[in-house]
Amino acid sequence: MKKEVRKAVIAGNWKMNKTPSQAKALIEEMKPLVANADCDVVLCVPFIDIPAAVQAAEGSNIKIGAENVHFKASGAYTGEVSADMLKEAGVEYVVIGHSERRTYFGETDQTVNLRSLAALNAGLKAIICVGETLEQRELGYTETLLKFQTKMALTNVTKEQLKNVIIAYEPVWAIGTGVTATADQADEGNGFVRAAIAEAYGADVAETVTVQYGGSMNAGNADELLAKVNVDGGLIGGASLKAEDFSKIVAAASK
Ligand code: 13P
């Protein structure tokens, strides 16, 4: 982390877990544990949990995020949710382009870009996910791919809007597998993302952008990962479903 120039952000991504009542209970449990955080604390929850989560988090330092957003403002898009709907519900952040959406739901670099623009134009903060598969890593494409995904996602995003962008480097092979990238691999991947931002917006701007690491980050490895200069926080899956584990990661980012 380099807290003097960019924000440290720990965000949970609950994925398809927790009902509204379970969401309320978990946030109530987390609130006192993260109250003294010296980093931003975000929980990205299923759409249906948003009202309960916003209500439970009220008056605390926990911000609520969504896990996706549609790129159109309104219309005949059955099953989709717009940025304005999220905004009005009290959402501040939204995860875009998670590898699970890319793998299972046909998300492309182009739709990631459109969703990012919709979120940013509505005043939401976008947590944009990028990451290589194991096969791509083994073929030596990690740098090329991370730079390509980052630049594609940010097409037509202005320098001003970039202030509301977080990029999460999530190597696909490290998600939900218990296999974490080493701290050096995380730092290198995040560095490739930052280099891509530098190529598009200049090095000074790139220095200010929060780049998270995600993929089996937990209470045991958070210290080592967050000690790296390019790792400005984490996007946490499994460990964000347990108040104690999540709060330990928040504590690691608060040092
Ligand atoms: P895990 O922390 O469960 O590996 O998930 C990471 C992730 O996908 C966060 O978006």
C-alpha cells in the first residue's frame, strides 16, 4: 500500500450468498469489528440484499456495493438493474467484470466498459475486475492480458471519472481455490495494471488509482499481500462471509 498517495480499500464480494436477514445479521456482527478501520470498508452484496444491507450499515463506516449493473438507463432488459436504481437504493460501489461473470454469463471487455461508463456516469464507484487464467499465465500472456483488459475497461473514461475507479487484479486461478498468488505475483500483476493506466492517463494519475488484489485473500495472508507497494487493498470473497476473518483483513489494511 502507498497510503500517502492512494486510498486503501477492503471490499467484500459476497457473490450469491446470504439472504436479506442473513445479510443484516452479518453486517450487525461486522460493524463493531471494523469501526476503527483506517481504510475504506465496502460490502458488495446480492441485489436482493441491498435494502437490508444499506439499513444495517447506516451510521457505520461500512459502505454498500452491488455485484453488477446494466449499461442501459432503463428499458426492456428483463432481469437487469440500472445504475440509477442502485444509486437510489443507497449503493455507492459496484463490482464490474468479475471473472465469474466473464466465465459464466458472457461478459466481454466491451460490456465491462459499457457497464463501467454507466456506473461512473451515475456517480457510482466502479470496482473493475481483471485477471488471467492459469493457461494464459503459463503461456506468458499475463502482462499483455492485464494491460488489454484494463485499457478496454477504461475506454472513454475521463481522467475525472478515473477518481471513482478501483481496479481489482484477480488471477482467475486464485479465486475460491485456496491458492493465493504470492505477494510478489500480486504486486507484479497490480503493477501491470498500474502501468496500463499510466500509458493511458500518465504516470502521475496512475499513482493515485487504487488497485486491489483478489483471490483467496484471508486473515493469514493479508499482511504480506498488503505490504506490497502496488497492493492497495483487497477484493475478498469467501473470507468476507465471516465477520472475524473479514475484520482481520480490514485491520491488516489499517496498519
Ligand atoms: P475468494 O476470496 O473466495 O478467492 O474470491 C475472490 C473473489 O473472487 C473476490 O471477488
